[in-house]
Amino acid sequence: RVVSEGRTQYFALHGKTGHLVTAERIDREQLCRLVEQCVLRCELIVEGEMQVYGIEVEITDINDNSPSFKEIEVEQRMSEMTAPGSRFSLAEAHDPDSGRNSLQSYELSGDEHFSLAVQTGPGGDQRPELVLAKALDREEAASHELVLRASDGGDPARTGTARIRVTVLDANDNAPVFSQSEYTVRVPEDVPVGSVLVTVTATDADEGLNGHVKYTMKKATDMASDIFHLNPETGAIRLVQSLDFEEGRYYELEVQAGDGGGLSDTAKIGISVIDVNDNVPEISVRSALSEISEDAPSGTVVALLHVRDRDSGANGEVHCSLDRDVPFRLEKSYEDYYRVVTARELDREQQSEYNVTVRAADGGRPALQSSRVLALRVLDVNDNAPVFSQERYSARLSENNLAGALLLSVRATDADWGENALVRYRLGEGRLRGAPLSSYVNVQDEIRALFTVDSESGEVRTAGALDFEDKSKYSFDLEAKDGGGLASHCKVHIDVTDENDNAPEI
């Protein structure tokens, strides 16, 4: 069978053909929004062998997303004194596809006053800029309508557009200036929601509307825009959703400070998330036995476990252990898999059941721990013969007794269980007057004619009257045999006492 982490099982296995098939619709952009190579992993478990094999499936991209702009209507305010050749950053389009299917080019349509320049960023991303090609005259035209089109490299190509309205303003000769061109912030993942992570600051030397600075988020990924909020008046960047190091380790934002006259400056903010030990190790039982024979050899696998910790570094390093003084040990298997095996042969008569506790602790300080209990019952093997409470039993009986008189009771116990511990009694070979019974003709028949033993209770009784003048001592064996065929023996001695039952003879 196939198992994979997470709630959604994307693959299934046809048991007869061995074909691995998709079980759910797979969206590469949803699963791998932050990575270039999208790989889904699962494990194949062969139950009978308790073996694990890893399977990796690479999800290749198709061109199922068009480039899109966060805002399809953009207003750009520009002073009529702006010099030709001046450049203004434009909003970048976003295409979640990868490779050639992602964003490839921009083009601008509008009028002769503007042209488009595309800069390549450090990461290879394209950054469109609006270039003033011809001097503006507010009295001639107070606004200009432009269309920015983004295209991907798919076949056929997909496009997305944004409308840019350039409003021409009276002269504003000072642009806002950020105190830093780049801000770097390091925050732990457990920082409370609502905390201010950093405050960006830009100043403008102008007065009035031309010197009033407002802040806008110029560039941020979809995930970052949901997690962080920028105050347009103060420049404070506040956390609006809890951080999770395991989902995102680094976020990059671009903030623009614009004055009332349309001039602006940009700054980059890098937010690094620091891992906190907030995930407990998880122990999953992939396969396990509930019963095991007591004669199973050392090294028999009783359980297959998978252990993982979603933290990173030392916080995600897991150490597994078993309780002391149990006849089991842990063995490392494939990657994060462990096997619980017997460390020695078991003895049901010493302990018939085990609750084996598997503990997992990570390397954090303090360490987080979890545990799972494996319940295992030990099955009996007939490895114990019955044992009599005495090696020799003796009894005295007067002659001329009644038939059925109780002489004595023998008892044998067996440490095994069930049928293997069920004891039955019977007469065995014995001795009479110091010689083997087999040396006498019909002596064994005579013993059986004089004595009986109850097969279940072990009570030895007389079958008829005894005669002191005929025989005064009897010695024979009793056998106790369990349901598995193992047997043991004990000696029984009977002394017959005389009664005055004969008159003198002359």
C-alpha cells in the first residue's frame, strides 16, 4: 500500500497491476508555490516483508495561469516639470506558472510621451519602468491613458493587462527619500499577531501636499501580502497572520513612498523568520503485530514506525528510545522509519503481555516529546512439562477395605496455558516387592485391578478389598501428561495393615 504525509492522498495503488495512479487533482501552483521543482513524495509499504520504498513524482507545469496585475487600474501622478528620460517603477505582473509558462515580456501602448523599459533584477525577474520620452505640458494634456500588457511564453501565450492613467501635475521638485534603501528584519516564528516588525521612514523637503508622504506596498508575493500590513501614514509594517517557519522562512517586500506631487522612492524590506521549537515529534505506526509466539527467534520484527518533526535544525532532530528492561530494541530502517524487534526469546510463563512504550524527543531546548504504546500478547508454546508437588506419595490402609476407598490425592501443575496446561493422570509402570512389575506375569493387570486414579482430580482409590496376608506393600508409578504430550512421573507406596481376621489353625 501507498502512504504519504498530509491530509490529501494524491496517489493510489492498484493492488493487482501495481500501477501508481492519481487519486486527486494536482495543482502545481497550489502545492509548490515557492519552489521551482515540484516533487511529491510517498512511501510504498510491503506489508508481508515490512519493507519500505520511497517514491518521488515530479509535477511538471502546464500554462494554465495568465499573467495578472494586483491592480488593473493604476494612477501615476507626474509633474509637468519632469525631465524627459525620467523613469517610474510600474507594478509587476504575477504568473504562478514556471519556466517558459511564466511571465516573459511586457509591452506598453498609449501615446508618444511615454515608452517602456524593462530592467532585470538580481533574481532574473523583469521589472517594468515607465520612461518619459517627451516633455509634458499640463495645459496641453492634463492626463494620458496607457495600457501595460504582460505576456507569458506558453503556446498559445496568455496575457494580462493593467490600465495606467498618468495625471500631469504642477511642479514638484523634491522626491521622498527613504532613510535606508534596504531594511533587514529577523523575527522568531512565535512573534504575536499584531506586532510591528519594522517601520520604514521617508522624508520629503517640499511643503504642503508635495511634502506629504504616503506609503504603499509596491511588490509582495501573494502569501506575504496576506501576512503583513503596511500603514500608509506611518510606514509601520504589522503582522496580521501568525508566522510558521516550516511554511515560509524569508519574505521580501518592496515599499514605495510617494508625495502629493507624484514623486516617489522605493525601499526593499527583507524579513527572515527564525525557527522556534513549536512542533512535537510525530510517531506513526505503519504496521504492527498484536500477537507473537514465545518461541519467535531474536530479531523478529513486531512493528514498523515512522517518526518526523516539522521543525528544522536541532529542533527537528528526533531521538527514539524504548523503556528499559523490555526484551525489545529499535533498529533504524529507511530514512525516518524504525523497526521494533525482539532482543531475545520471550517466555510467556514469565510475562504474557507487553505494553511497549516508544518515546521520541527532539533536540530543542527544552525538548518536546511524544510517545506511542504498542500492545503485544505472547502466545503459548508447550515448553513446560507437568510437575508433581511431591516426588513420592505414601498411604496406609487396613486390609478388608471397601471398594472405592480414597487412599491419597496427587497433584501436578503445568506452567503453560490452555490445552498445553491441561493435566491428565494415569497409572504407569511400577515396582512390586522390589522387582520390576514387567518381571511378573499379570502384575500390571493386578495393580490396575486393585487401584484406580481419577484422570482429572488425581485421586487414587482402591478397586477392591486388599488382603494383608496376600501382599502387604504395593509400589507403582503415576504419570501426569499435558495436552501437548509432555509427561512426568511420581512414586506411590501403599502399606496394608493387618487385622485379626484369621483364627488359629491346629
